[in-house]
Amino acid sequence: MSEVASDTRTVEIRIPSDPAFMAVVRRLTSAVGTLAGLPPEETSAVTLAVDEACTNVIKHAYKHDYGQQMILNFELKPDRLELRLRDYGTKCEPSRIKGRDLDDVRPGGLGVHIIRKVMDEVEYDTGHDVGTELRMTKFLKAVKTDGSDTSR
Amino acid sequence: MEVTLADSEGRSEVTVSGDLDMQSSPELRRMLSDLVRKNVPHIIINLEAVPYIDSSGLATLVECMQGTNRTKARLQLIGVNEKIWPVFELARLHKVFEISRDATVD
């Protein structure tokens, strides 16, 4: 057995593309966010962003076909939480994904804005034969021994 | 999620409890569309017992606001608690709605 513990811990689930399961996604993300060391307000925001990412897959990749699957993977690293959401539906076109202008008040288009606002890095990988992989990163703020935040 | 409706003297108060998300928002959307269609002059949505809202929930409220703008009705969001207020701020909708963080109606 190796004496050197890995500095990455992984959690992965396969979820039906059904809105009824988003409560499960939220509970898991909230628990993982806390384990990763995110403060409560950032855990809530990341939970919302992951929920938005999953519902976007249901709406756009699977076009409300609730019988499909997606895989959500979390990697907890010392300085960040990395998330990957893999779907096997219609490939997204990253150039066409943009959050809407918030001054234009109308329903819809808020999900992408929320994801980009909450996460530090957002990348769509369309290089797979089928579907899309969304990669998102949230960096942990370093906390000095006196308890104050330091910029990363 | 549960939605209840109470009517009194030209105003309708819709009280929502539970998560307002992609799964539950269609039910609220139907109720609000109905109130807009009936030209209710004052719609109050009480969100005090909503611990979570996502963009589907926000979209439902924005859709209702567009309807009340057309019918010149008043739309008030009340009880926007500390759990969901940050989501309104994130979407910059806290300045768009007539909104209060406590659940009292003026």
C-alpha cells in the first residue's frame, strides 16, 4: 500500500435526465462543496450552478427526454473543486452559449449567466464522438492562520 | 412544492412552500398565468417558505411580471428570505421586482 495519500478525492454519480432528480444533485453538490472546504455561501452558489448545468443538459442536449443519463464527477483538490458534467445528447455549440444581457429582463437565459458568474473557470469540451463535457472549476480561497482570506 | 391561493378584495396572495425549480415551477406558472388572464389587479407572491430557487423559478416570476405589466396589475414578491435573496441578486432581479424580504403586505 502506498504511504503517500493522493491529494485528489473523487465523487461520481450517474443521474437520470429527469428534473425530479435535481434535488439529489443539489444535496450531493452541497455535501461535496462543504467537504471541499467551500464556505456556506459559495457552497450554495456552486450547488445552484451545478443544478443549472444539469437542467441545461435536460433542456438543450436531451430536449426534455427524461429517459437519458448524465454523469457528474467531482474532484476535490487542495486548492480547488473541479466538476465535470458529461452528457450524450445533442452537442452544444460553445460559440452560441452566452448568458443574456441582464438589463434585458425576460424569462430564460439566466442559467448560463449564473454558471459563469459563480464558477471561476467554465469550459465546454465538444471533442467527444457523442455529447458534451462541461468542465467547471471553483478555486478555494486560501485562509491564513489568523483566519483572514488571502487572494490566490 | 405546495402552492396555495387566497383571494381578498381585489388581490390574490399566492403562497409557495418548498423548492422552486425546474420540476416544480410549471405548477406555479399555471396558477400565475391564470391570475394574469383574469386581470387580477394585485398579485402577491409569498416566498417565505421557499428555501431554494433556480433560473426556472426566476423565469416563472419574470413571466408573471411581464403579464402584470401588460395588464397594469401590481405584482409584489414578499418573504424573499436570506436563502433565495442571493439568487435574485445574482440575476440582478432584486431591483426589477417590487420585492420585500419580510412577509408583510403593505
